[in-house]
Amino acid sequence: MKKLVLTFILAVFLSGCIANVRSDVTRFHTLGTNTAQKTFVVVPYEDQEGSLEFKTYAAVVAEKLSAFGYQLADSWENADYAVFFQYGIDNGTTVVSSNPIYGQTGGGTTYTSGSLNSLDGSATYSGTSYTSPSFGVVGTSTSTKTVYRRRFTLNITDIKQSTQDNVVDVFQGKVTSDGSSNTFATVSDCLIDAMFKDFPGESGKTTTVNTLSGECKK
């Protein structure tokens, strides 16, 4: 009995904390395969300066790049690349769905009764019969839910090749994901993970990445 209760509690916990996050990832780049000597700095946009949320995601991005051989520089002057990213979530869209209701459509036990008249008089009768039940759609119901679109974009700029009038990007990536979570922080790890799945990826191709929220950033 104790084991059954613990199993039930675990199932409830997992259903509430772990969800499948589906992300669409599009990447364009001119990055080569020799990344061991390339250094980078993560740079905030003007509206991200001083943001603790930005600093949290920046640490994750830096960790991901380091895993692919890039080296975090101690200053802009000592870096080959400047890394910029943006993130956000919309206000949600209400989606109305029609759901079938399943039930028994026929068969089962049938009760019959009646009366018989003949020259000798009249009589009554009754009886039951049984046929195998059949099941199918017996109706429909509607439900509504709010779906939020989350996005994460990543740009890598070649500092040494760029000028004030000509910014040279070597990587441009975009991740979009639709789901029920209305806070970006809840799914941030999954979207960043999707961006760095098989990084830098095939240029000009959109791929779909499915992750469980409980497995992100592992």
C-alpha cells in the first residue's frame, strides 16, 4: 500500500513539473570547424544592462559555447566574437478545441415484453437478449486554453571584421516554441538547449527539437 501511495505522489509530481517542450530552430552561419582558438564575450543590449535575468541566461550561453571549444575572454579587446541574444514571450492566444466524447453506441442487454392473443385466450411474455456492445463517438465537447509563443535569438558578431558602418555576423539563430508556460524563465533552459543542439548546425535549415523540461541543461 505504501509503495502504491508513493508511486501516485511521484506521478502527480512529474505531471506537474515535467512537460514536453517542442522548439523550432533556424540557424544561419559561416562558422568553421576550428573553434579551439576563438574567444568570445557575451554583450547585453542597452535594455538588458543591469538585468539579473540577462546575467542568468548569459552564464548558460557562455557555458554552452565553452562546451564547443570557444573560450570566454576577459574583455572585449581580447575577444574574437561578441555574442548577443534576446528573449521574450507574447501575451498568449486563446485556442478553442473540439474534443470527441466516447461511449457505447449499441449492443448490450435488451429487455422485451408484450402480450399474445389467440383463439384460446391471451398471454403475456417477457425476456432478455444480449449482443456484444459497440463503442464510438457519442458527442463532442469544447475546451479552451491559452497558448504562449516563446522566442530566443542569438547573434555572434566577428569583432575584428566589423566596423562602425558594417557589422559582420558569423551566426544568426532563432528558436520559437509554443506552449502553456506563460513565463520565459520556466522554459529558458529548454530553448537555449535547443539553440545549441548540434551547434552550429546546418546553415539555412529549420529543425524541430523536443525536450522534457526536467531534462533541460543536463
